[in-house]
Amino acid sequence: MLFTFTNESFAAKKSKILRKTQKKGFVRCGVSQGLPGFSNADAAGNWTGVDVDVCRAVAAAVLGDANKVKFTQVVRRRFLAPLFGGSSPSAPV
């Protein structure tokens, strides 16, 4: 019974996050500079890497446009906090 309750609770939360993302009109993704292959910005500020590709795939699936992504540079150890409303430390921790 607990498993069913947990799944229903998770589904409700997921639905809320999905609606909020669709209302904002973009997906916010945390990326770290200097991790070629994962996330790295060129001189023009264009992000590349697998983390970036996953963010764009989510934007395409949720919003129908892979370019509806806002990248936020974060410290790798704390890269999830800014995505959920926390703040990113200014120096590595």
C-alpha cells in the first residue's frame, strides 16, 4: 500500500513540475564550464555536450522546441540546487 501511495504522490509532484515548466515556457538546466563532453561553452556562449543535449531533448519533449532552454552555470557539486530554487555557491565547495 505504501508503494502505491508513494507512486501517486510522485505522479502528482511530477505533474505539478510539468505544468510549471510549460507555463514558464522554458527548461532551466545547470551546466558546468570546462567539462568537455558534458557541458562546455565556446567563446560565443554556445553550450555543447551531453548534459546540454539532454536538456534540449527535454525541452523538445515538454515544450516542442529544443531551443527553449536557459542554461545556468553552476558549481558541479551543487548543480541541482539552483534548478529547484536554491542558490549556487560562488566558489567550489
